[in-house]
Amino acid sequence: MPRVWEVPVHDSTRVRDVRVAARDAAGRALLPEERVAAAELVATELATNLLKHAGGGRVLLDLVVPAAPSYGDDLLRLVQIVAIDHGPGIADVETALMDGFSTRDSLGAGLGTCRRTSDGFGLHSVPGKGTVAMARIGPRTDRPGTGPYPPRVPVRAGGVNVPLAGGEFSGDAWTCVRTADRVTLMLADGLGHGPQAARASSAATHALHQAAHLPPDELLRRMHTALRETRGAAVAVAQLDVSAGQLYFAGVGNAGARLRRGDTWHGLVSRPGIVGAHLPTHLHQHREDWTPDSLLVLHSDGLPSRWSPGAATGGPPLLDPAVVAASIMRDASSSARPVRDDTAVAVLSPSPPDRSS
């Protein structure tokens, strides 16, 4: 089961905790030592920024798949570091991202250096609402894709996963897999929370990687068999046929899904049931057009059902989907609405035209 780290940062002692978590995560991702050091550097800078500019916040660390799925990436894991705050925001984002711009008493790295050091970096800030900064650290090896299809597809996937009450394991999981010209995004919410819920969602992830060539309804049937010895899970599966511009969706349980085309959002409905325990006889599979301005959000029920899309979902096309996911989660939370479950949000979005990866 994958480990997930959530570190509240409200004083300088927690910056060390973030650095230790980054080293642990990088070790579990089997990164070479120089990339372990890079993960520690970036994590420390992002945590320090929380204290200096926002009065505190939290850092989420997770092992994730690459944002732009390619062949041979199934076993590749990157360390994702996300810093989230409800602070005053950054007035001048472009200046903050310049090399040489650094916070006082930090390592002197600055966000610009963090961006260059990372395999993926994103930043979104709204004055008065806060900032989300995200970095992914991988092995920095260029492995060309194989097979008859192009190594890259014009979509990216990203997400965040937060365990209940700072637990070591989240009962939620998300992943994205590429097969031929199809990209499949899945989110699973294991019943309850803790290690047993994580075991169920991990089984769903493994089943997807074993049979990602199947359509969503057939994938859910495969997962149902794979999860029979677990608590079971709510599962949402979305599969994009890139060449046809068609999105197929099927879900069971209370995992949520929303699709945006242009300025219009609409929900994709899942069937009642539990994968691994009570699977509906008929699994309805939605088919939707996928356009250059489409955006898909899958989420567990840790996110309020009436969440608002927020500024990040309509932000600049360069915005990383993991940043969008973290912004959705941040904007849906408040001290008046305590979280009572694990929370995962996963996003599929088009890649900007000028991206090669």
C-alpha cells in the first residue's frame, strides 16, 4: 500500500519534518541520491515559504505517476510535493518564480530554482484566498516511448490524496494509465479509512494496471473480482480515446465525477453499489465529447458534493492538473466543516499546445 504524508507547517520545527518526509518518499520511489537531495531541497523551500508568506499551511507528499502518460511508465513513481495555504496570496507570481528571488532565512533556492530542479512544477495564487505550489521529483531519465503510437498524448493527469487525521495511509487512491491512444483515469475510495481501506483501493489500482486496455464497464467488473477479499470500494473510471475525441465513464458507489466543456459543468452519474461486494447487474457507461477546453474532475466523498469549481479550474492553460486538484480541495475546506474521511481529487486536462511532455 502506498504511503501518504501530510505535514502541518505552523512553526519552524515542522520544516524539518517536511524534509524528513521528502527523503522517506524519495527513498520509497527508489530515486538516485542526487534526486533525493533535490526532493529535500524543494520540500524545504516550499515549507519555508508557508511560514514566511502565509503564516503556515500544510505540505502533502505522495508517490504519483507521471502527469503526461507514456509507454513504460506503469512502474515509474515520482515524489509529488504540494504546499497549500489560505494566506494572502502572491501579488506578483512572475517575480516570485524568477531565479534569485528567495524568502528570507530560506535555503536561498527560491521558487525559480525549485521549478528548474523539478520534473514538473506548478503554482496558482489568488489574492486573499491563498496559494498552491506543487513540484514533482523523478529520476530525471529520458526514456523514449516504444510501440506504434507517439510517446506522448495531448492530455495530462494529476491529483492529490489526503489521509484522514494525518494517518499514514489513505483509503483513497487515484492513478492514470496509457494504452495505445487511450488514457484511463481512475479514482477508488476504499470503505472506511486506514490500512484496510487502503488495501481495497490499492487492489483497484493494481487491477487497472493489469487490464487498462478494457473499457470502463469491463474494468469495473475486473476490479469487482479483484476486490472480493477486501472491504470493497467506490470506484470511478474515465477513459479518453484521444484519436476519436471521446470520453467514456462508468462508476459504482459515491465517487464523484464532473466534466467541464467550455463554461459548462455537468455531473457524470455512478451506479449505487460497492465494487468487491455489490456490483450492479447493468453498468451504465457514459460517452461524452472531449474538446480542447475540456476538464474532468474525479473525487472521493471526502470532498463536499456541492464543491465549487473555483478560479483554478478556469485558470491559465499551463496550470498543472495536480495544482487544479489541490486548489479544489483547499477551496472546499474550512474550519467550520471538519473533514471526516480521506479525500482524493484527480484531474484530467488537455496539455498546453507548447508542451512536449
